[in-house]
Amino acid sequence: MKAMILAAGEGSRLLPLTQEQPKALVAFHGVPMLEILMRRLVGAGFKDIIINVFHFKEQIKQFVAENNGFGAEVVFSEEEQLLDTGGGIKNAIPYLGNEPVLYHNVDVLTNINLRNFYHDHLLWGGMASLATKERSTSRHLLQDKAGRIVGWQHAENRIRIVSRPNRRGYHETAFSGIYILNSDMLELFPEEDVFSLTPWIINLSGSHDLRGWDNEDYYWFDLGTAANLKTAEQKLIADPNDPASFILR
């Protein structure tokens, strides 16, 4: 199974921790975010991993090499400028192949069962599965009764985009920053090299069946800000049997 870690960002929300190191190497309970995710992916059976890099990219490449890829075959998709989430994936197309690929933001910490998520996607047979979770957020994905993605809303800004109108109403859920895309999805990328994934997904959801996946009770933390990092460290403790796994207090 193949996965891609999105790790190119500058980590500006984590300053000053990212002044001299990339976001991917900021430590959580003493373990770099990238190591936590690499160990989780390899443990779930993902042995082919692509990492997109930009900010302090040589530090990331050296860290992975010093740890022998944590048991995975690793390739780096280098960016000459930040390409955003969608553009980062588009830039990595030469490494992605023809099988479905699991994509995971490096600053997302969760205990979701990645193997189950991937296998459920294969059984479903659709083009894309987005891991979702019931949690407090100002930005929601909208799903219909069948679980298909049919829109997006930003409650605070009173913005709602509906790609498939539905008289039966919508279920509001939160995107977890973990998703699976089939290779034929990549053929639908826009001509632009720099673009965000979420607006592209919502646009496609009007004509393609893309689903939200919330089949498990799992914890989820965004480690992308210094405040969130501190909060998560207060709520989680290291698993004594696995230095890169954590348990809710």
C-alpha cells in the first residue's frame, strides 16, 4: 500500500518552533511529528511512502535517511515553491502510480485505523474517501444520507456551498486531513500548479461520488499551532509499549 505525507508547509502557526526546523520535525512528547506518522503508516502496512518537502527540506531528508526510512521505501517530492495541498499532490504525480493512495497531513495526530480506512475504500469502490469526525469546528463538510460529500460551509463567515442540492437536508461533519484518492482522480486536477485541495474536492463532488468515512471512534488533534500542540500534550500520554503511540488520559 502507498501513502503520501504532506509536509512541505512552512509551519508559520508553530513559530518560534519552526524558525530553524521544519514543522515535520517539531516534537510531540519528545518524538518528531514525522516519526510518529511514519511509524503509524508502516505499522498499518504502508511500505511505499512519498513525502513532499519545501521548508528546511534537507533536514527532513537527512532525518528519514538516518532512520532508514522507518522500514519503508521513501521518495521525496520536492517543491521549488509552496504549491498548497492540491498542488503538492499534483507535483508528486510521477511517484503516485495507479493504485489508490492514502494522503495524510503531517501535523494531524490520530489513532484512526489506517488499514481499515484503506480497505473500506477498496471495498466501496468509489473515487475518493475522506476521513471525517464529529467535532467542534467552524468549517464543515456537508454529506447526504448516503454519506456522499455534497458541499462545504464556514459557519462563522456564513458561507455555504452546495454541490448537490438535497431536500432531505445535510449532515455536518469535520474533515480529518486524511483521505484516499484513486489515480483517476488525479486526471481531473485543474491546469493551475498551485491550488487548495478542499475547493477542488467540493467542486468535483457535484458530478462524482466522493464519500466521508466516519466508521470509528478515534481521537484527533491538529498539532499545527503551538497552542494546539500544548493542549494535545496535556490530553495524551505516551504508550509505554510504543514510543510513537499515545493514549488519552
